[in-house]
Amino acid sequence: MKYGYFDDDKREYVITNPKTPVKWTNYVGTLAFGGIVDHTGGSLICKGDPALNRITKYMPQLPSSQFKGEGMYLRIKEGDGYKIFSPFFVPTLDAYDKYECHVGLGYQRIVSEFHGIRTEVAIFVPPGEHVVVRDINVTNLRKEVVELDVIPVVEFSHFDALKQYTNADWVPQTMTVDAERNADGTVLLRQYAFMKKQYENNFFTSNVPVDSFQTDRKEFLGDNEYGTWANPLELQNESLSNSEARRGDTIAALLHKLGELAPGETKRIVTQLGQDEPGMVAETAKKFRCLENVDAAFRSLGQFWDEYLSKNWIETPDAAFNSMVNIHNPRQCHTTMNWSRYLSLYQLGLGARGIGFRDSSQDVMGVLAGVPDDARALMRKLLSVQLPNGSAMHQFFPLTMEANEGDSREDGHKQWYGDDHLWIVQAVSAYLKETGDYGFLKEEIPFYSKALPLEKREKGTVLEHLHRAMEFTQANTGAHGLPLLGFADWNDCVNLLGAAESVMIANLYGRALQEMIELMDHLGAQPAAEKYRADHARMKKVVNETCWDGEWFVRYYEEDGTPIGSKQNSEGQIYANAQSWSVFSGFAEGDRAEQALESVHGKLNTDRGIKLSWPGYNGFDPTKGGITTYPPGAKENGGIFLHTNPWVMIAETLVGNGDRAFQYYNQINPAARNDDIGRFECEPYCYPQNILGDEHPQFGLARNSWLSGTSSWTYQAATKFIVGIMPTHGGLEINPCIPKAWDGFKVVRKFRGATYRIEVENPEHISKGVASVVVDGEPVEGNVVPVFDGGEHSVEVLMGRESNDAGFGMKNKVQEATAAL
Ligand code: GLC
């Protein structure tokens, strides 16, 4: 079954059948103002924080056919009553002649034909503004004149989203809407919870005269709400009752009587849903009543994405790879950087979740070329919730910057996560390599303290924050000398008691040490570089001496020394992350690295992706924690948890296995599912978080689309490791690891203010190995292209010597090779 197609020229995915297996969504705006819009026009919009400042009422658990957050009705006089239908299909579900939802970059454009009326609605947030614009065009396709009314509707949420869902008296007692009619006939509806009256008002308005309006859901649906969203009874009246709600479930419905449309005639209406200070609302609302401003804003949205995507443009012989790596994957990276794991159809933006420390640190690494300033701003926030001892608070709320310890407050567990702080070391390092902005290291940022006000908190430079992160892991090791797990590491769902140790944290530490060594070398801080080298060597020894299980690395040690992820276990024998990260950290080398990856291939791989672990735990076991709350094959319990897949791709490139890295890339490419979405069910234009594994009867079913670390890491795997263009402190390193079949590829890469036009040729059809690099006609030594002061530069790369070199020794190999020529 197929629900749509990719239109790469327009950078869109076009949904042509509205009955997708689950709602397929897109994002408009940013966390500053925006949210999700589904493919039938429903929307979940917030400003600054979905939990604390939510605007529309979108309940994902309701069936797909239901009105959610926003919708629109058209009506045509028929006999004594009206024919009423929604151009978005939902909630009236009429038969359509055409239905298209164009999932664009920062916009959703729904084009439909129902009952001889063509409707085209572009939904977007103008860059930097705090409104959602819906630009509506209706065209009469009939042979006769038609009298058409257009009624857009919004349903509001209480700003405190959790309260909206858990309170049925206080919330409705506080909800209020006021109406203002302007001299030109337009109407402005202001909605607020009573306590927000003087502070922030939501507003809904349009640019054309309004016949009448409704703000009380009960009156709109009619018959004590035995009228329904599929057939709101008040729409059978000539006009709405103009009531200004003083309590209850508040909505904003504007009835526009467009009058007669001749055959072929089009009329345009623009609505705005926004939020501003009360004194500013009327003024703000004027801007997008002006159509020139609407058109200009839509153009500037396109320019933003042109610029963002132009930083890294890749042309390989594989069209599906190109479409993903140039459009959909970087767009998803921008989405995850904005929304962390905070707001999607699956991450409900409620309760104590907030912005995750480890999640956002990883997201940052996916957007560094495109929006480095946004990445830096987010890293500042993350560093400000790092504790003086170097560990980090697990998450924070962006509006208040209050942070919490996540689930680690549970009894019997350590009160911290063992991994969070090690991700920010990688993020800052990647940022420096991309931008060369070493001044950032000197910026002073406070350490977090719940007890102290901001101005009294201890401060340290960014570099000091990184050193402390390293010290925390160094100081918290267990019986084998491995880092303590804390409440959990990257795998949130293995929650071992007491002083359990984590092999993945050892590896994350190893990777972070490599970053610190490179940074210290670059800064000329030799004593620190030497110390980190010694730390790396020490942990490498510990991992190799205590964690090798014969054919793979174990994943954890429980407090009593029992291994997890070992042949000795009947369930959870092997975990992917212990293998991929042991290679990525530089701890596993040579045959051992290859053997570990072979074990992943043999025991964990499926044609739908690599499973996180195997076999699944079959029954709840409180000593293991969250992982055993899932049936075998689901999520972290042996599911294809997609985030782990790019790490295996990266590890395969480090051992020089380009064909296998690319096989792993293709088997999780959602675009490859497009022609038979079947069991997959989720959007083909973004990575989901999880796919059910082959131990589950519904093997292949995806869920939790959009907000997953899969996005940043698959983008990094594709661009830095497969295509192999890696920012380093000294320049752009070129070290591809590609399928042997490729003749080569081209990349336009903008890096530190210069544009590099890179052409790689692969005449010998090998996976890895660079024989020569010629920059602006001059051969360079090694495979690092220098940093330039702007301008355009040609880079010709000839692949020619196969290397199975693991880790990052490639550069020296190539240097030796070129020196010998
Ligand atoms: C979810 C969490 C992430 C965690 C992963 C694995 O995606 O957001 O922080 O690393 O699950 O448990």
C-alpha cells in the first residue's frame, strides 16, 4: 500500500490518500512558537514550552477521524439547509475528487477537491513570528455560480497542558474569550485563561469581513454537544451566535460569507492564530492581514531552508540516499534540535519531560553546519544545567530553565545518569571543529544549583565544564574499573541497582577522551593532552581485559559482578551498543573490532534494521528495570531501536566495510518503505524511534516518528563517515567509506566561510582509501583540506588504496602513502 510520493524538486512529500495508518505529521515554526500540523489539518501549537504554554487542544489518543486542535468547514446553501464539509477530509469524511497534503519544509499545503470546490491551504509560521498563518484559496470548479461560506475553527487548550487533561472544573471555569470587531468588518478573538488576561492572549483573526463568530464549543456543536464535530449543528443557522465565552471549552470559529464565486473564480482568506501581550495583539494581527506580507513571509521561509540545506549538498549514484541526506534527514535534524523529545504525536509535551540533556547534546551535532548559532545557544542552556561535580541534570524546562533528575529519583538507584555529561563533550567538540569558534571555550556559564539563585551559582568557562565532565566519570568507577551506570546510560530502560557498571559509558568516555585529546593538542595544552591520553589507554585496557566475552563485548556488570549482554545470560545476551561504541571509542581494534561487528551482523541484524539486543526479556523483572516492561521485540527490549543503527554504520566505516555500512543505511531508510508502507505505518519522510523486532508478531511496525537521536546520528554517519567529509580542528578531512560499486560522488560543502566543491573518484571500486587530494590544482599532503579565508575551492580526490584501518589512523596512512610516491 502506498499513500504518497516524494517530490524532490519541490522538496516535498505529497500524501495523496488521507487514510494513512496513523497521522502523518509535519512541524511548523520552532519551539519559540510553533508545533505539529497533521496531514488532515489538525494542529498542536505552543509558544516556548508545550507543557506550560500550550495553545491548541490536540488529543493524539482520539481516533484519526476526530477534530484535533484546528479544522475548517466549507458550506454551500442547499435547499433549506446547508451542505457542510471539511476540505481537510477530517472530521466530515466526505468523498473527495482529490486530496493532497504537501509536506514541505516548514509548511503543510493541503490541496483538495470536494463537491466541486478546490481548496488550497498553506499552513506555516513566518520565520521569527509568533503566529501560524493559514493562507486559504478556494476556487469554484463547478459550471455554475456558487455561494460559499468558509469557517475556520480552532479549539483552545488551557496553557497548562496537563491541567487541561486532568481537571474538569477549574480549567473550564477559567477559560474566556473576548471579541473585537474592527471598522473593516474583520473580527479579532482573544482567548486566555483568566489569570493570563493581563499577560498573554491567544488570538485568532482573519483578513476579510466576518459575518459572525462563535467561541463556545457547546453552542457551536449544538444540542448540548450531542451535535458533533462531523456535523456542528450551529452551522445550519444562517449566522453564528457571536457569543463571547465566559467559561467552558473555548473555540474560535469565524464565519466568512464569501458571496458568489463564478465558475473558475478563486477567493483568498488568511487566518492567523497567535499569542502576544494584550496591548500588542491588535497591532500584531495587522501584519498578516496584508497579503504582501504573507507572500514575503512564505518566500523568506523558503530562503531559510535554501540557506540551511546549501551547507552540505551531496550527489551520489544513489537517488534515495541523495533525497534523504540532502532534504529530509537535515530537516529532521533541525526538528529534533528544536523540539528535543518534547513534542510530537508520541512525545506528548506534558508533565516532567522537558528538554533532555543527552538527547539535545546529540541533536546539536546534526545541525552544526546549518544553524551553528542556534546550536551554540542550545549548548549554553545545556551547560547551565550541568552540576559543579561535572554530571548533569537529566532535563530542563525551556521557559523557566528549571531542571530535574529525570527518573533517577527512584529508590535503590543512583541519583544521576552516568552518560549525560559525556554527550556535551562531543557536542562542544563537534561545534568547535565545524565553526572554529574557539572563543566559546572561554565563555563563562554557571553550574546548576537548585538551591541558589542564578547570580549566586558557581561559574566556569565552557572548557572548565568539559574538564569537569571528564572528571566525573573518572571519579565514579566500579569494581572492574568501569564507569558506574548511575540510574541509566543511553539506554534509559536498563535501570540496575547500586554500583552497577556500564560498558557503553566506558566507550562514551573513550570517545570523549579522544575529543579532548584532539582539542588539547590543538590548543597546545600538552599536559592535559598527555593526561587524557593516559586515561584513554587505561580505560582501553580495562574494557579489553574485563568486557570481552569471546565473540562480543558485554554491556553491563551488575553490582554483584553478574554480566549483562553475555553468553552466560539466557535473555539479553548481546547488545549492539557495546559493539559499535567499543569500535567508535578506539578501544576495540583489529580482529576484535571486526569480530564484535560480525556478531552484530549475525545475531542482531534483520532486513528492517539492527535490533538493540537479543533475546528479549520475557517477563517483568524489577532488578533490570524499564526494559522488561515491554514484550520481547518491542522498543529497548530487543526492538529495532533505530538510534543504535547509525552507530553500527559508523563502526563499519571505521573498519573499512563500506558495503555493509551502506546496507545498514538502506535497510532503515524510511523512503525505501514508501512503495509498500504496509507494516511500517509511519511517515516515509523521517526516521521513527522504534520498529518492532522479529521476536514480535508485528515485526516491522514503526512508531514514535520524528523526535529521535536516529536523525542526528544517521546524518552524521552518512555525511562524516560514509561520504566521509569530517570537520576537524585543522580543516576538512576527506576519508570516504562507500559502497564499492560507486564510481565516485560530488559534494558542495560550506565550511568556516569557504565553499568547497569536492569531487571524489573511485576508479578501482574500493570502499576506503584516499590516494591523492588536489586543492585548487595543487596536491596537498594527507587528506585534510585546509581552512580558507572564504572563497570557492575545488577539491579533487582520488580514491585508490584500500585501507582496513580502524579508528582515525587513516590520515597518517595516507600521509605515509603520499610521501612514498
Ligand atoms: C529515548 C530517549 C533517549 C534514550 C533512548 C534509549 O529515545 O529519549 O534519551 O537514550 O530512548 O533508551
